Amino acid sequence: GRLGLFIHVTAGFGDVGFKGFWTLEIFCVQPVRIYPDVEICQIYYHTIEGDYDRYSSGKYQNNTGIQPSLLYKDFK
């Protein structure tokens, strides 16, 4: 947050096997302009070693664009 801009503060990490678009949260603590082609975050990939579970289903798996919250599906 150098400019008071926080990216992806409350969500977890990407899951091994996830297929779809990531939606990153953006939270501004003060008004800030974001210009085209200015980098505002970074994504880091880890190498997975050993046994792991592969993410293969879920309410966001295979989404095809901008995805609003589907939290309500947890309460059906």
C-alpha cells in the first residue's frame, strides 16, 4: 500500500488446478488515480513439491469473466 492502495488483502491464495479468471480485490484508503499500464501488484508462483490435493471443483471453478461474490451459495 504505498499509495494507500491495497490489493487482495482478505482472500487466500490461488489453488493448484484452478481454472478460470482470478478476481483481485482492490481497496483504496484515499482517492488515487490508476493509469493504464502502471503496475499495481505482482503475482508470485510457487513450485509445488510432494503430494498435494488438486482443486477440481467449486463455485468459482471454470468462470469465464469478471465474477461477483457467490458467497450466497454457501447458505443454500
